[in-house]
Amino acid sequence: MPGFHDILGHEAVKQHFQKAIEAHKISHAYILAGEAGMGRKSLANAFAMTLLCEKGKSEPCMECHACRQVLSGNHPDLIHVTHEKSTIGVDDIREQINDTIMIRPYSSYYKIYIVDEAEKMTVQAQNALLKTIEEPPGYAVIILLTTNPEAFLPTILSRCIQLKLRPLRDSVVQEYLAGSLQVPEKEARLYAAFARGNLGKAIRLAGSSEFRHLYDEMVYMLKSVKTMELSELLDRIKRWKDEELDIGECLDFMQVWYRDALMFKVTKDPDLLIFRDEFIALDKLSKTTGYDGFEKILEAIDKARVRLEANVNMELAMELMLLVMKEN
Ligand SMILES: [Zn+2]
């Protein structure tokens, strides 16, 4: 479990927490929002550990009794709210927060509650939590982790400090993969491009054999878009669905591919390519497709994504997109 300085990126969020600690102005309720894998839990834990640390600095010392208790998951004043069902119900909030929050902290100045997947709180659960957030005891700190702050009642939102995690720069993710995880540089670049600033996702991709399969499938298909019959292309896509490939990730892949070719058309610099191994194919594509063609294709991929999210028949959404790819 890392302290603040071990967490890559997210400078604004770290600074917010550390300044609040230095100024002794801790809010009673926070919302940490961001995609899964971006580091919400690490940031919340670093904040909690720092607040509980006996040294009282803006980084946890990692050595005192309190820090060691947090590290071993046994600090009595740090409560991770859990839930058994697919939603967080009113009883979960009552039993784990409301009924215990008036009991003073055992060993430190703060008593901290971390609610993961807080967007799963039912309206009743949120209303129960609201009562506590409206009049919390001075020592209480509640941290809600979420992928979707829009799921919260306006009354909850208005009482919490909202902090949103931003994607990291690709270069930061790439350096981490290559440096700390010894991923070969060429692959690190690819994973970083796909993770779109989400370090957790990049690490997951780097350790996944499924990604390799996705890569082979997609590159083969993208190289053959113009020569393969439409029906054959659609058959391949249907097979991806049967193989449970994530169609959203397939679209991400296509987007990175066409952006790569467009980038090469503009810069003529092969070092900037994400798919450096596919230089010959991308070079050809950059010569046969015009700027407006790339624009149309990238738009068509976006449209396919929107259509799939709106539950339009997948085959139709893909067919419309493939036609634009074939024509441009
Ligand atoms: Zn400490």
C-alpha cells in the first residue's frame, strides 16, 4: 500500500489532500471519482494512512504503530464499508457507518470510512448516509469511491468535496511499464496507448494473453479491410463476439490504428508509430487514404460506439462502419 509519493501522477488530487492535512482542514466527506484501475483506492488509502499516522506529517511514515496497522489492514479507526449484494443497501450504511460513527476513534484523532463502489448505494442508502454527512462528529471522514458520481443525489454531491482523477499522460504510463515492470519498450507503448491514461488498465493489458489474441485478430482484419468481402469481415466480427472479445476494446484498437496512420501521414516519422511492427501496412494506408478519409473513418468508429451503447444491432453498426473504412 503506497504513500502519496509512491503514487504515479494525480498531482492535483495528492496536493489537495496534502494541503488539507498541512492546514488541518480536513473535510468530513470526499468523493473520489475515476475509472476502475486509475488509482482511487490507492489515493484514499494514502490519505487515510497519512491522517492516522502518529508522526502527523503530510506523508505516512510507514513505520509507526498506526501505519503498520493500516498496512496490515487492521487499523480499528479505518473502516472499509463492504456489501454482499449487488447494491449497497440502507442496512449496509446503517450497520457499518451510522451505528458506529458516534463511537469515538480508538487510537487516533480521526475515524475514517472508505466506501468503494459507492455508486451502488440505493437511494435509501444515500439518504441514510446523508443524515450522517449532515451532522458528522468532528473526527469523522467519509470517502466515497466511484466510477460514476452522477449516481449520487444532489444533496450528497453538495456536501462532499469532489475530486476527479484525470488520465495520466501516455508517456508516464509507458515509462512505468518499461521501467518498473520491465515490459519491452515497443509493447509498453502499445499498452499505454490502449489504456488511455489508466495505469491499472495498462498493467492488466501487459499481463494478459487475451490482449495478444486481440492484437493478432485486429491487425489481420485491419490490414484486410479493403480486400476482404464485407460478409467475411462481418463473420470475423461475429466470431469475436462468440469469443467474448470486448467489442468496445476492438473499437479502441481500430481508433489507435487509424490515428497511427494519420499521424504518420502528417509527420512521416516512424518513431512516433504505436504499431511500429506494422510500418509497411500503415505507410501504405497513409498514402491511399486522404485527410478527409481518415476523418470520416474515425467518425464512423465513434458512431459505431454510440450505436452499440444505444443497443443498435451490432452487425448493422459494424457494417456501416466497415463500409466507411472500405470506401476511404
Ligand atoms: Zn506513521
